[in-house]
Amino acid sequence: MQPSRHLIPYIPRMKATPRKRSLPPVADHAERYARQREADRTAIAEDYVELIADLLREEGEARAVDIARRMGVSQATVTATIARLQKAGLIETKPYRGLFLTPEGDAMAAAARARHDLVVRFLIAVGLDAATAEADAEGLEHHASDKALATFARFVAEQGKQR
């Protein structure tokens, strides 16, 4: 698989890795992939509850049609995901009133929003423009480990002290 075209101009500018990269032990390697698969599974739930919280805050209601439009997915996809989120105890639906977060859904949305905001602040601190940082944070927020997020937070805090 070739690197994506938009990365090719940046690759020659990167310094060579100081050591030869070798495969990690099998158990460690499997754990890395398992962690990423779990992040992929939870990313959708986090994105939905985060968007529902944002819609409730900004527009006063969260409707499936609005979610479908904003996420660029079909109404059927949203309906199926809402059913899964209801079953997981993250959202409630009320006839003729839209979607609401349960306390568990609200907590998940708050945590996802905090991670997203931290990743955006970190990307801006390392020199990325705000629009690109916002877009890129959408995927990174779900896959960064707690250790990476703590490092991002320290870096951002240090940058704030230097200003």
C-alpha cells in the first residue's frame, strides 16, 4: 500500500528514525491492534453522543434527521445506531421530542468533547491551523491512549506558561 499522496511531500523532510524499527513481541503487537479495534467500536458511540449533546446545547433539540445530515450518513444508519445506543443506555428517545442523553451518555459526551478539545489545542500548539486541527482531531481523539493524552495536556500547559 502506497502512502497517501498528500503525505509524500512531507516524507523527505522527516528525519530518519534513529534506530531500526522491528516488530514488537507478538502479545504486545496483538494488544495494540485490539486497543485500536476497541477504539474503532467506541468511536461511533462517542461521535453520536457528542453530536447529540452539541445539538441539544446549540439548537435545543437533537433529531435523527439532523444527525444524518451532519454526519453525512443515511437516516437508516442513524436509526440503527440510535437503537444500539438506546440498548447501551446512552440515549433516550421521546415521541415527538427527539433524542436525549442519559447520565451515562452525557458523561461519555463530556469525556469525548474534552478529548477532542485537548487534541485540537495540541495540534494548534504544534503549528497546525485551527480548521485542520479541528478536522484531524475528529479521528485522533478516539485513538490516542491516555498516556498520549496526558502528554498532550502537559505540552499544551507548558506552551501556555511560555506565553
